[in-house]
Amino acid sequence: MNEKIANDLKLAMKSGDKFKLSVLRMLKSALQLESISKKHELSDDEVMSVIKKQVKTRKDSIEEFKKYNKTEEVAKLEQEIEILNAYLPEEMTEEEIKKVIDEVFEDLKPTSMKEMGMVMKELNTKITNADMSLVSKFVKERLS
């Protein structure tokens, strides 16, 4: 994964794609920081975790910019997310997420919002490539 990002960084430099180059440099910097803090070379799973954090940060920023009608910044962040998503596996569809939630509800049989933590903990082990805020929203709907 690290090699692929490094190669894409070189390609962006050669092609003169300054936008993609800046996004990949930010990503590489975030990966280096994580590697330093963990005191070892990052595995592919850890790299994907860092990329997911980067995407989440940008999605949160988009929500803030939308509140203030900053359309240029929103468009820029959406492009950045698109570039970062190329390194992540395809996200689960809403139907697939709901199917896994149904299975967990079948196993745990939660009855109130107090059990949301238990449900989310179980879902975190079963769902790896989905927007967890969406998963949380679905669980809340089911519990209420």
C-alpha cells in the first residue's frame, strides 16, 4: 500500500497534477506521523485506517463548509475524498449494511438504546468498509 501511494506520488509529480500531488503529500505526511507514533512500519490495515481518518476529516469539513455556503471548498474537499477513496476497498451498500445489522439484532436481541454500545461493538467487528456514522444512524432507527 505504501509503495502504491509512493508510486502514485511520483506519477503525479511527472504528470504535473498539482492537486493530486498535494493530496498525496498530505496523505504521505499523515502516514509518516502515524508510523513515527507507532514506532514501526505501517501494515496495509494501518495505512487504510489512516486513509479512512483522512476521509472522515474531510467529510466533517464538508458539513461545516456547507453551513456557510462555501461551495468552492466543498468541491475541493470532494475531489480530495475521491482521490483518497481510490486506495480504499469499495464501501458496503446500505442494503448490505442493513443485512449485517439484521444479523446482529437477531443474535443480540437488543431492546433499548442502552444496548447501542454493545450492538456497535459487535458491528465494528463485522463491518470494515462502511461509513460507521451511517451504521450508527441505522442502529439508532432500529432501537427507537
